[in-house]
Amino acid sequence: MITGAHTIVHATDAEAARAFFRDVLGLPYVDANDGWLIFKSPPAELAVHPAGPADNGRAELYLMCDDLDATMAELGAKGVEFTSGVSEARWGLITHLQVPGAGEIGLYEPRHPIAYDLT
């Protein structure tokens, strides 16, 4: 059956984006072939949200953390560019950050029950 999930981030500068995930976020990786890095993702969960016609089928990537302020301070010290302030939603605290050579991804501190540690 299903053994995992493979997330793809499209980047106009794939090398810069790979360096970000490797060097800044410190994600472990394997080199699949000549620098084509595949990263180990943090534990993950999947949510399905209602969508309007323009959003149908669109996927988003959010990294989760236990303490948004502390994580932002740590990443900011490594030069990470945050593209939004922190906002509070009923499901958590959220911000966005720039992946060099790619686009924005979300970062949030969940305030909802989490599913990634279910067995």
C-alpha cells in the first residue's frame, strides 16, 4: 500500500533551493545522481481544504514547529528572509519564508491536534 509521500518544490534555481534545504534547514538527504538531492522530510500530515475553482488541485507546503518565535529567530540568524509577518489563525500561528531560487513556503506553530505522530 502507501509507503510515503514525495513532495516536489519547483525552482528556477534548483541548486540554490537545494542548498537552502541542505545547509540552512539541515535536512538529511541522499544524492540520487550528480547533485540531484532528495531530502528526508520532517514527519508529515495531509489536510484537504475546500477550494474555489482557481484553487482546485493546488498544493501548498508548510513546515511545522513547536515555537514559531524561536524558530524564526534561529532561521533569521541564518539569513532566512521572511516574506510575511506572523498572523494568528484559529489553527495556529503562521508566517512565510522565501526559499532561494524557488518561491515561498509556510512555517507555522500548530494549535490544532496533530496527526503526524499517529501510529
